[in-house]
Amino acid sequence: MTKSKSMTRQTLYTTLMAFAILSTHWLHAQTPCAAPTAIAELNANNIRAYIRAGGNLFNDGTDGHFLHVDPTTGVVSPTTIYTASMWMGGVDPGGNIKLNAGTYGSGLWPGPFNPDGTTNEDDCANWDKVFLVNGADIAAMLAQLPGLSAAELVAQFPSIAGWPARGNPFFTGINGFDLPFNAQGLAPFYDENGDAVYNPLDGDYPAVYLQGKPPFVPAQMAWTVFNDVGFGNPGTPAGADPLRMETQLIAWVFNCNDQPVLNNTVFTSHKTIYFGSEALDSTAVALFTDFDLGCYLDDYQGCNPALNTVFTYNQDVVDGSPGSSCQGTPVFQGTVPVQSITMLNKSLDKFMYFNGSVGSSPAATTTPTTTLEHFNYLNAYWRDGSPLTYGGTGYNLNNLPPVNHAFPDDPAATAGWTMCLANMPIGDIRTLAIHNPGPFLPGGIFEYNTAWTYHPDSDLPCGLGSTFDEITLVQGLFDSAFDGVCSPLTSAFEPSLKGRITLSPNPATDAVTVQYGDVAVQQIHLFDPTGRLVRSYHHVPSGNMTLSISGLPSGLYNMQFQTTGGSWVEKLVVR
């Protein structure tokens, strides 16, 4: 059964209430952009998650779609997230609020900006797409190189041939429109010959390429691009000044027998590019999430600032309120899980929530309807401008000093501030995991990497089971650039390659000798600690090779080996 949702949102910060808010938007004589409709499903591990054009996550336009499939029984769970998206806001030099707060599939429009920062209705229609690639297809394509013809590539691997990466010669034929030049690039890829042009026949392939990390190929990845201007549309919330921000979203999953927590996780990376002409201050970026842990009436929320994590758990041991019913919404029949969201490369500077239409909460704590109210929530203030304060619901007028995080303690603790200890009434809560990035400067690029993890072993009531341990593990794997994590390009060869490629000496200063024996190494690439390619060796002799590293700054490097059976990475410490 579909849950009723309020479809409008806006926000503003209390210290700016003195400024007059001028709600303007771009006026156009032509047909406005239509709302995006394209959807792709990530389904290569235990999670079934929808990614939508326009940046809406985990929703099909009507119902939530972040589902767990039990790997033993095949039973599909109810959704744990109804929807999620990114909110962003800032203040221009004139004191005007710029805001992007799309929710429930509204307010964000498909496509990249043109170089001059414009868009049009054709761009919206053309880019109403989510590009989906399976890692196994990449491995199969590479196994046929060289010798794969252009016609065979397009026929056998259309998702790879049609990947929207810089200079792709096959893009137009497959997608029906031209790939624009974009100074920042579009979809990421592994560039085999380093020519900065994507061509699978040269050995290039889609890959996840995060700032400061070498590229990798997961089990599955989905990519889409969108902006907050559209064409002939009001801002979001309706009438708000847009930020003029382009966002390139890639989502991916692993499928690893030796890492069960990865099989229950979806990763996302939002790469945002600011096309505005003025610096913005008082900026905030938030992951807006409407958790639905089965029944949406008995969910509790909390955060762990030290782990940069927010989470939802059930109010009691039975899903549904009262009893196990939920007005027709599917509920968990057994153990109710925990759902977490971890900001992997950014700090959780604030955690705020507001109440939906359920219950009798004070009006100041409910869904925002103006630009000011939206921006207030982005800065941990309530709709009426009063701050979040410690204890109870957090809405304590004239009571305690402001705080940044609602419900920051472990729900299993016997002291502190949690929804359990506050004995919060039932409701339908929406949350904001907030990061303050500093000024948005023209041309600035920001990347936000996130893990969305389903934790099946809770310890209700008020217990999270192994949630924090699993989050720590996911964070560690991300920090290590997923070193050793299975990939379609490496997993089949991992047992045979482990220990057969060695570096000596390690640490090294001027040179390092690589021993690989009878392993058929074709190329070697060296990535510095920021993920930048600093050395490539394309003519690799048999057995071993001594590589010069003279002049390289000290740090931890990734040395990637391309073999006939896939790629392999070893760590090198340069002194």
C-alpha cells in the first residue's frame, strides 16, 4: 500500500530571517522540462535498489524500493527506505538563499549543463536515462580483446559501448543523441592507453573512479546526471533560487562471499559541480532520507557522529503499530533489521529530523513549506527558527543551548539522548544527515560518498546488534580503496595470484623490483596517494622488472597489474 507523502519542501537559516527572500526562477518561452521517469535496479547482491534519473534514490515514484533478499531462503523483505535524495543550500553575497531540496522525485532535472551553464528541454528528454553496467560484462568484453570488432562490441556489450564517457565514438549510435563535451568529464572509466578518450576497443571500460582512489570494477554500477535548473521550471522548493549545481551520481554494489556486509550494502557517490557565478557561504549539504523500516509508524532514528552515521531501528520487537499491522503497508514478520547511512568521506556535522503528517507533533517540527523553513532544517533549526536543543524531542523552547546532533547516543545505553530513552511517540520521521563543506566557489567540485547498509541482526528493543562493527568494517574497506575486495576482474584469480606478485624492497626510495614469475603481466600502473596515475609501464618483460620511482613524493601508492586474467593491486610505500 502506498504511503501518503507531502510533495513540497523548502528551507532557510534563522540568522538570515532579516533578509528579504526573493523567489525567482528562469523564465522561458519554450516547453518546460518534463519530470524524469527512467529507473534502473541494482540487483547484483542481496539488495534490490532503484536508482532514478533526476537523483531520486530507492523509490519507483510510488513506493519505496530498497529491498533485502535473504541469500538462503530467497525471501524478499519489505523496503527499509522509502526515498532519499540530496539537499544543498547556501547564501549569495546579497544575502539571497540558493537552494536545491528535491524530494520524492520532484525538482531535479536530467542532464548535464552546457558549457555556458544552460540547459534545454531536449537535454532533459535525452538524458532521462540511468546507465547500468554489470561487471561480468566488462570481464567478458576484455576477455575477447584484441579481436573484438566494433559491430560485435555494440551487439554483445551495448551497455559498455553506450557508456556516456568522454569522446565515446559509439555513444550517438546507441543512445540517439550526441555526447557533449564536458570539461569535467561525464561517466568515469578506466583509460587503458591514457588518451583521455573512452573507446572499449582500446581496452577502456566503465569503472568507479573516486577522488583520491584508483579505479575499480564492482559487480554492478549505475550512472546518471542531473541539475537543479531544468528548463522553464520553478526552483525547488517551488520558486526558490536554484544553486545551479550539476550532479553526477554513480551507485554500485559488490557481491563478495567473503564480505557479507558488502553484500548488504549499496554505495553512492554524488559528484557535484557548481556552475554559479558567485561564491556562496553558509553552505550545507544533506542526505534527506525518509526511512520506512517496513512499517513507517514505529521507526526510531539516531546517529553516531564518531562514525559519521545515521540509522533507523524499530521501536519494539514487533514491526507495525499497533501489533503487527500498518494500515496495509508490508511489515517484517520476524526480526526487524537496522538500516544505516554512512558518510564515507565527509563529516556528519549535524543531524536533524522533522515529522511527517502522522501524529500530533508541534507545527514547528513538521514538513517545511517555505525556503526559509527548508534552510532552517539544513542548519539544525526548526521551522520557526528555534534551535535543536538537547533532550526529549529536541524542540525545547527557551530551554537549553543549541546542539548539532539529534539522538547522538547508542540506543542500548542507559543514559544519554536517544529516542528510546526519550520514549518518543509513534510518527513518520524524515531525517537530514548534514555536512558543512565551506564556501561553494564558481567551478568548484565536491564529492560525497555514502554507504547504505542493511543490518539483519538487530537486538531489539533499543539494541543495534553488530551495526556499529559492520559500519566500521565498511568504512575501513572504503579507506583502503577496497583493496582486496572481490571484483569481476580479479575474484576468479585471487587465490592463484595472492603471494605470487611481490615488491622488493618495500618501502623503497629510488627503485623497486617487481617479481611475478609466470604470471602473464601485460601492463603496470602506479597511482599516487591521491589516486592520480603517475607511472605506466606498457612493455613488461617476463618474470620480473625493476621500476624507477626516483623523485616520487613519500606516501602509500597503489601498483596495479593488468594480467591476462584481470587486474591485481599491491601496496608500495615510497620513502
